[in-house]
Amino acid sequence: MLLDGPGVRATMDRLASEILADLPAGIPAAVIGIRRRGEVLAQRLVHELHRRGAEGLAVGSLDITLYRDDLAELGPQAILRGTEIDFDVNGRYIILVDDVLYTGRSIRAALDALVDLGRPKAIRLAILVDRPGRELPIQADFVGVRVQQPDVPVTVLLTESDGVEEVRIG
């Protein structure tokens, strides 16, 4: 186990502090989670940021299914969950949130989806777990934990979706 429940909470707490310190003054901001677990983590981050005094943060969820480069391989197994962004992304400082950064392909798909919605002022990436294996030149701005072993599977389980809170490797 890489992180147990208290470890996940402590990591999210640290990420919230780092993000809060980076939020630019006078620019509208939003936290957008990539469906499924990124969405849960985004909600938690917004809660922590509000608790720490951040005001006016918009929050949304992004479905990247139709932007995936392996969509043809998924075929009928592809499940659309829908994007829920009820605010204008133009000119916003956006924190994009996901659970694991591995090849970078999901993040590329998310960036394509966001740009189709408008032109943000900036997009920053917050990740719970960063693991080696990048296929695209994408790096996170905010990282919870890094896994050093290549080709080791990472499983993120969150209470809201899985009934348990932990990050497992191997």
C-alpha cells in the first residue's frame, strides 16, 4: 500500500495548500476533475480551498471519452458520463485534476476537451499519483506522491466510488 486513508487525506491537504499558494489574484479560477476519480478529488480540493479562504471557485467535471485516442478500441464498451461545466472557461485559471498520471494520453484528451470549450487563461495539472511511463511531454504542476518503479500498476480507491480509501501499487 502506497497510501492509506489518512495518507490520502494528508496528501490532499498538502495539494490544497500548494494550489492555494499558486492561485493568481484577480483572475477567476476553476477546479475541473476528469471523470471518475479525478472528479471526486476535484470536489475534495474545492472543499479544502474554500475552507482555507479561497472564494469564487467554480467546479466542474470533464468526460474525456470522445477525445481518447483509443476510442475505436473501446467500441461499445465506451461509456459517456457527460461533462458538467456550467461556467465559461474563457480567461479562467483552471486546475485540472486526475488521480494517476501515467502515459499522459488521458491528460492530452482532457486538454483537447477543455480547449473545445474555450480559451482558459492557464491550465495547471494536479495529480494524486505520478508514475513513470510518459508517452507524451506532459508533466503535473501539483503532485501528491511519485511512484519510482516503472511498469508497476497503481490503483486508487476512494470512499465515494469504491467504499475504501487507499492507493495501492503492484
